Amino acid sequence: MDETLGTALRRWRDRLSPRDIGRTARPGRRAAGLRREELAELAGLSVDYVVRLEQGRATNPSAQVVASLARALQLEPEERDYAYRLAGLLPPHDGTISTHVPAGVQRMLARLGEFPVGVFSADWTLLSWTPAWAALLGDPSGRTHSERNLVRAVFASGPGGLAAWPVQQEGDTLTSALVADLRAALVTYPHDRGLVDLVEELRSTSVEFSRLWDEGAVGLHVSARKSIVHPQVGEVTCDCDVLTVPGSDIRLVVYTVAAGSLDAERLEFLRVTNGAGADGSPHPGPGLFSAP
């Protein structure tokens, strides 16, 4: 029998273990791999939609949905392209920005659950994040794809960027570095329509971005001190570092605090309580989240 997207999704889901997504398999767990509920949460989809996909009743998933499933299932690039073809879609072609997060990076993030880490593509769109990121900075899952772009957010609202509450940063190196990054990305991906449109949009809506772009701004990402004014615990001061993945344009933004400090206590409180929002509602439970 020919393989379908549904049978492939079940096969890929069965081969992952809870530990691969940063969870502990409890005694008595019958599913060897991921449950449908876990895959749905990781991919930002409804459980019903995942069931319909696996049963072949949802036959026209969008490229965005397939990309999210590929990240959640930690597929290798060849498997991701196979998933696109099974869905009747063309895989992402060369010259466009990849949203694929390597499986090794995802496994690493699953074991770094205590740290707030965000994973970004070459145009600085947030692809996935750890629960601690959502707890510290606010849950990004309710934002649209365009609203998850860090460059757009920074030039619209300041250094807080994607945070749901105020963020103060020492120094002013971020904007120049982000503009330099987009300029480099445009050289690498000149035919990426989304990237071209983003640059054109920011040049027309942000005086600062337009000035830095016209000046040929050059900037490097350096370790920065940021203070997040969280509505539940008050100010949390962190070191923020940007790490790159060799052989990929994926960037990791990592927040850390000094062990034993008051900031560490506040961050740990947010982590274990899932960073209950200002209205008292909790964020989703542990695991690595990804954008649909």
C-alpha cells in the first residue's frame, strides 16, 4: 500500500520518546512514542486536526502546517521534503529562508528546559521556544507569524521586542546588529519574497530602520544585560546571548542568570509555575513549543 502523509506522521510520531521533547515517561505509559495530544501541542495544532491528518480525512494541509509538524517531529531535511510531497506541496527550494530546526538542536533544547531559549530563522522569525521562554517573556503562541518577527517587533516597540511586558537593555547594539543580519540574509536569500517584503516594509514604516539600512549599518550580537519586568515576580535581570548553529542560519537566543541569585530564584519560580500570566492563567505544560 502506498504511504500517505497520515501513515508517515504516525510512523514518525512512534519513533520519538517523551525524553526527546523534554518530558519524563511516567510509569504505566502505554504509548511508546508521542501521543497525538503531545504532537498537537508541539506543533500548535488542535488534537482533532492531527487525528484527521493521520486518518487521511484532512487532505490539504498548508505549507505552514507541514513545516510545524516537521519541526515538532524532529524530521531530517530529506524527511521534511518527503512530508511536503506527501501533502501535495513543493518542498522549500534553495534561495529561500529555511524554517527547519535540526533534530540535534531540538534534542538539546529539550534538555535545556530550565533556560529561556528562543529559536529564530535567518529573518529573525521566532520558530520555537522553551517553556521557560514563555514563562519569562510571555507565551508567543497567540501571535501570528508576522508578529513573531523580532526585527519588526523591536523597531515597532523597542528592545522589549517580542516580550509581553517591559524589557530594559543596557546599551544600544541590538538594532544595528539586526539590520546587519537582514542585509546579510538578503544577500544569501535574494529570492525570498517574505524577506524582501519585510525589508521594504520596515524601510517605509521605521525611520530608524531606514536610516541604519541606508548607512550600511554593521553590528555584531554581543552579550547583553536585560531586565524583564515580569507582572508576577517583578524585575528579573538576565544575560542574553545569541548563538549560531554551524551549517545553518538558525539562531538561538539564550537567557541565563547567576546561580544562587535573587534573579535565579524568580526565574525558577516562573519556570515551576509555568509562568502564570497577569490574569493568573497558566501557560501550557512542559515541552518544546513551536510556531505553526
